[in-house]
Amino acid sequence: MRIIGGLSKGVRLFQPKDKETRPLKDLTKESIFNTLIHNNDLNISFQNLSILDIFSGTGSFGLECISRGASKVFFVENYLPAIEILKKNINKLKFNNNCEIVNKDFIDSNLETIKNKKFNLIFIDPPFKINNLDLILDKIIHSKLLDIIGVIVIHRHKNSNDKIPSELKMVKTKSYGLSKIIFLKFA
């Protein structure tokens, strides 16, 4: 697992040693970033973006965003072993000023830290066994966390059959091995 682009390209990240955290594979991550940058319906430039990384694990996605120019990433994670690795990765890359860790459960918490913030890009990478993605998306919509032209990227199991709220539209879906990547914007 490494940073694949930007200022920190090639830097290897610390990885989990247990099976509870499922790191985002480099090939999948590279494909996500290529789609975000080159798809005409998404066309993301990472310069100065504000990112929300939900179920962030060891931080691979959010740290990649900072390497490519994002100004701030809020990592929402509540599994302590993953948070410890996330902190090590932030320190290794010297991204401390660009990161904030929110040690909470996204669905069940008030999340005062991110209240009243707008994010240009939201990445959601829940454990594959979680089957209430609609609750996560509803919370994002009703908390007004997504910028009006923002993008949501979701990493799911290829066989998941998730309900997408009517306020959002699917821009693109791609599959890689056991993974499915879903790109959403406001309808």
C-alpha cells in the first residue's frame, strides 16, 4: 500500500496486521483517482479541496488526496488499531496540519467536529458486511455535508445491492475483483 500520485508519490504506508481493516488496494485506488480526474461528469481537481473520509481505516484514500493538493481531510474512524496506523501514516508523510481524526461512529454520533462543514469529496469505505449504506447517505444529505457540486465515492462489495437516496444520482460504477466503486452527485 503506497501513495500513487502527487508530492508523496511512491511512499509506502503502514498497513494493518489484523483482518478487521480492509485496506484499499493500490490498483483500485489508482482507478478511482483516474475516474475522478478524467471523467467529464466528475472532473475533480484536488487543489485546496476539503475531503471527508468515512470509515477511513489507515487513511490511504484521504492521504492520497492530500498528496495531490487537498487542503484538509477529516478522517472518521472508530476502530482504535486502525486509528493508530492512521496516525503513524499521517506522521510519516508529515501531513499533520492537513488532517483531523474524528474517533467516532459516523452513523451513531453527533459529529460536532464536522458539523456545518461542506466537503467537495466524500469517500465512504465501510466494512462489506455493513448493509445500511442508505443511513450513511441520508446523514450526509440531511447534515448538508456535501457541497452542491461535490462527489461521493463509495467502495462496496461487488454483490452489494444498496439503496441510493433520490437526492443523489449515480454517475458511474466500476468493478474490480470483489470491489465495486460507485460515484454519486446530487441529482
